[in-house]
Amino acid sequence: MLAPLLAARLPAAAGLPSSESGYYFLEGGLPPAGAGVPAAAPAALTTPAPFDVNAIRRDFPVLQETVHGRPLIWLDSAATTQKPQAVIDRLAYFYQHENSNIHRAAHALAAKATDAYEAAREKVRRFLSVPSVDEIVFVRGATEAINLVAQSWGRKNIAADDEIIITWLEHHANIVPWQQLCTETGARLRVVPVDDRGQLRLDAYESLLGPKTKLVAFSHVSNALGTITPARQIIEMARRYDARVLVDGAQAVSHLPTDVKALDCDWYVLSGHKLFAPTGIGVLFGKADVLEAMPPWQGGGNMIRDVTFEKTEYQPPPARFEAGTGSIADAVGLGAAIDYVERIGLENIGRYEQELLGHATRALARIPGLRLIGLAPERAAVLSFVLDGIRSEDVGAALDREGIAVRAGHHCAQPILRRFGLESTVRASLAFYNTFAEIDALAAALLRIRSGTPLVT
Ligand code: PLP
């Protein structure tokens, strides 16, 4: 076997995969569990169990930054999460020791890079409780995953008069691709309304479902309001009409344990950068039979079995949907982020974040003139609000001067804000590295902004 011979000549400090059975692409099989993980982990994880927020914070270098001379308070995790040292080190390690293109070359670095990339796919599979790695497609992010489904499955399966159901809660990424598909095919977009607390109205959903319903696409967690949708129930109801279901998990996977098999959806999408991983990498889960029946959406290298000028034979999934060179190191970084999150445990994360959210909701509700938008009982990590008489953008800028990073605007979810009569809100979004003290600092800053009291430095 070539690979172990090559491996034996390379220094142990390179952190070679521990596989004795050879490399993925040379052997043609799947890598063993743990393949692609450096033998000597580049970063020591300092986080002990049980949950210790101060230890966790030490894992995130950017949280030690100051902004405008004040300690950074990062309350913009719904836009993107910060990265733990373990992920940063894993990326650096890849470029220092493993960098190569994957799948197609008979040399040691190609083998290492391929092993690392495929090991990341296995980690995603396990993280989402998916039966097979062949059901995991690497893409750029949730947006690309949804566009892939709309253009591949959608163009093949949606026709005039068919109906696609989405909800008022959706991010533009889960509206625009379906709208484009409807324009192209003559299908109709139907939208499930929400009540005044930001919960989906399942009675209205029931009445929208029918024999014309071909697809239901909805967010597991709303990015603008934090509403956790009753995903299992929504899927069960869609199944009664044989509709396919896509779940947008971009805002869910960093807060809730996700069991895609139990959900029984056809597709589940996520963005790595919202899960403590790099930007430029995301995941499309698709059920094996569903992916198998989908045509490729982009053509090029990697996705083909054979090419002549007359015709091309395609690879089976997932390679069929991964044309060209993907974000190899970022996929490996996503694997490291999943390892990190699993070390802490999503149950622990969820419990802590719920306490933080409860504290934040109570603290903000006490501020005169502050209106919280979206108060669904089932909510994750998001506080959307407006301050009477002060533009959201001005609130965001004033908080920034105090080192507090929030988002002010429409959060790429204009329809849901307009449902509440607004064009923009301030959104503070939490992750497990935030503290109660940071929430108190936010509340104190909002009180100052509200009363026009300048910050004393
Ligand atoms: N879906 C939801 C619910 C989101 O919050 C986002 C991003 O904010 C997206 C989809 C799009 O994610 P990305 O920009 O990473 O593709």
C-alpha cells in the first residue's frame, strides 16, 4: 500500500491521521472514524464539563478584544458566531500540514486532505443523526443549499399550479429561491401567518395544505424573532399530503440538538459560520432516495464519472452536487467546530442559553419605551426590539460605542418585521459564550440611550 509507506517517511509532528488501513481516496472506501484529525490536537481545549462560561470564553480569542476602548460584548451571533481557538488552529494546521486538492491525486497530501474533508462529512452526519455520509452535501452555506434544492429538485418537480408553502418567519434565503421558482414555473407561493407573539398559526397552515402542495419549506428557528417552530408537527402535517419538506436549520443547530432522522424531513440545511465554524462552508442534508433522483445543478470537475464530448455520466450523491473545488479547509474547520460543540453538549448549551434568554427578556422588558418583538414561548437566543422614538440604527450605533455589537436593520427578513408594522429592529442574539453580566451591561446601556445620558468613560 502506497499511502502508509509515504506516511512513514513524514514526521510524526505533522499529526498524521492514525489510520493504518490507508487513505480514503487510494483505498476507495470511507475513512475510519477520527481519520483526518491530527494525532496531536493542535489546540488544547480548556473547556471542562459541566458548563463553565468563563472557561468557554477563554476558548474564543476575539472575546478578549476591546472595541472603542471597552471590552467587546458580542450579541450578534445570529449573524455569525465567533470561532473557538480549536477551529482556528485546525484551519492553520490544515494549511500548514495537509493542504492539497482532494479526491484526485496519488500523493500523500491529497490523501491527508481528502481524509480530513471526508472525516468532517462523517462528523456532520453524526451531529445531525443522519443515516449515511452520502446524504451530506457540502455547500457554501444555507443560502446555497436552498438554491440547490430549488434549482435541481424544484425545476424537475414543480409545475404550473403547484403550491409551495413557506412561512412569514422566513429569512430571505428561504423566500427568494422559491419565489424565483414560482415565477419560472407558474407555481404559487403560499405563506403561513404568525400570531402576535410570532408563533406559526398551525390552523392556517392546515387550511393551506392540500393536494396542490408539493413542498413545505420553513425555518426551524427564526433569525428575526427566535421563534422555535414545531418542526415535527409541521412535517407530519405535510406528509399527509405527500409534500416534500425542507427545514432551514441555520439558526437552530447551534442551540438545539438536531435529529434529522427523527424529524423525517427531506432536506435540512445549515451554515457552518453560524455554528462556530468558518464562513464559506455549509451543509445540505438530503434523504438518499431524494438526492438520488435529483439532477446536478452545477457541472464541472468532481461531480462526473465519465465525460466525452457526446455526453457526461454523473457521480452519485453527494459528489454529484459538489462540482469544482469546495472549501476544503473550511469543511475541516466545520468538523472541528462540531467536535467543540459536542464536547460542551447541546443539552448544556440549550439549558444555559434559556436561562440567559429569560434573564435578558426580563431585563429588557423593564426598560421604559422598549417593545420586544416576538415573544413566542418556545424561543431561542434572540431578542428583537424597538426603542420608542429612537431609530434602531441609532440604537445600534450607540451600543457599538459601548463595545456592544448588535444588529440593527431588517435582518434579511423583511416580511416578518412588516407583519409587526416595522422596517427594522435592534436584534441582540446570544450564544453560550455570553454572560449574565453582558446582558446587564446591554440593559444599562439601553437605559442610558433611552434617557439621553452620555456614557461616562
Ligand atoms: N436562514 C436563516 C434562518 C438565516 O438566519 C440565515 C442567515 O442569517 C440564512 C438562512 C442564510 O445563511 P447564509 O447567509 O449563511 O447562507
